[in-house]
Amino acid sequence: MQLPPFPLLAGTDRCVYPADGHCPVCGGPFTAGFAYLSAGALLLTADGQDSLHLDRLQAFMNVGFHGRDPDMRDSSDVTVVADLRGGQFDLQWCSVECMRQWLLGLLQQVEAAACINTGLEPNRK
């Protein structure tokens, strides 16, 4: 499966991917609902209430692998979301099946990058 270029969201992008309401795996519409991965942070005031200063938050999401090499040559990192203003985002798919396929593709990319960095075969434990 061909994944889109990363990061998916950055800077002042809309906080939902994909923005067109169609599954990034199969292209189907979200008419019957959608599976999602939602992440973010809230800046709390001193009394523990939600802050109104969302412009001070930046969301990020990285997926990677830390190997054993002290110089991290056997490690890899994929930036999925970078410095997204507002601190929260949703990634969406038309079904859990498409979500699974996309996430497996992402993990394969992380694994492949770690193998390229070391010349080793993927660890299939």
C-alpha cells in the first residue's frame, strides 16, 4: 500500500485528515461512520480548567523504533503530524479494516527505514 507523504498535518492545517471526507486507503466516503485515531493536549490553567490559549499548543505524532545501537543507527522515525497549531487532531478511515491496513503500512515504513539504516533484515518476532 502506498502511503501519502509525511507529515500528514503541519502548521496551520485543518486538524482533520483527510480533509475531503474520503478514506485515504480505499477512497470510500465516511457516510456509514469512520474509524479514527485522535490525539492532542490541553493546556490547563492553574485551577485545572481548560485554557482558552489553544494557539500556544502544537500537536505532533511520531512513530518509530529505538534499537540497541548507541549511535541510533538501527533506529527510525516517521513524523506523521508536525507542529500542528491547536494541539489536537484526528486521522480518519472509513472502517477499522482500512485503518488497520494504513497503520500496518506505516509500521512497515518504520521497519524498512530501520533496516535501511543498518542493512539488517526486519525483526519478525
